[in-house]
Amino acid sequence: MPLKISVSWPAGSGKSSVVNALVEKYWMTTADVGQVFRQRWLEKWLTIAEYDKLVEANPQEDIEMDNDFKKIVENCKNDILVWRRMWFHILPTITSVRLDVSPEEWAQRVFLADRGKQEKKYATIQDALEANQLRMGYLKDRLFKLYGVDFTDISNYTKIIDTTGKSLDQVLGEFENFIETLRK
């Protein structure tokens, strides 16, 4: 039976780096709701912030995105890493891993990251912290209204790995140990 693992939590927690390294080592397939999300906002000629507002005003958009993504994951025959969103609410059999990071380190990582054309560059680390906290608050409210789940509740996750102050190799070591326990 293929492993189906969700890797989630906020921007700057290390999801992309961890997923990319695991894919390279284990030849896992990945699915990223961010790809679906980006496709939808690009098709509508909106910014991420504008699309977030559209989704908040139109819950059906969120539900359709989740249902489309659910089909992708369920039909995957390989080991798969699903990332960037909390999936326990629509895929209860998936193993959910949450990468935590302190708010301060989270803000610094996001501030220093190249956000490309997706988002404007933050003027300060404090701006990055406030914007991301606001975004997570909206997402928490939206998912609670849609599904009645609080994705910030740690009991919804199979494994939590704190990435604060850790190198990628340290985080990968913890993740790989966890994968080995799943394979037994």
C-alpha cells in the first residue's frame, strides 16, 4: 500500500525544502494544492490576496478545489507527499505531518524568501509576521466554517516536527525516521 503523507503548516516552515529532498531520496510523487490554487487565481487574472478574498466570499470555490485535489491524491498509485494544506478534513486516511516553526523564525524566513511575482516583498519582518498571521487566521476561520475543523489543533496531526533553529538535514533525519516507522 502506498504511503500518502500530508506535509503542511505555514509559509516558511520548511515544507518545500523537506518535500523536495524527500522526493529526491525516495522517488515519491508530490501533489501540491498550491499548484491548483495558483492555476485558479491565474485563470481569473487575480493576485493571491484577491483570490483569497474571492474564496472567502465564495465557499464553493474552496470546496471545489478540495474535491479536485482529493481525486488527484486518491487516484495516485505511488508513495505521495501532499503538501501546503491541511488534508485530514477531507482525506481522513492520510498521514498528516505538521512542520512547526516559531513565529519569529517564520516571519524571518518569509521576509527573506524570494516570493517571486506571487506576492509583494514585505517592508519589514514585522510586516511579514502580521501578514502571515492574518492569512492563517482567515484560513482557520474559512476551513472551520466549511468543515468544522480547527487545523491549528495539534491532535489532528499524526506527527509534528519543529523546524525552529534546525538545519534541513536535522529535519530530514526526523522525517526519515518517521517514514521508516510507517513502512514497518
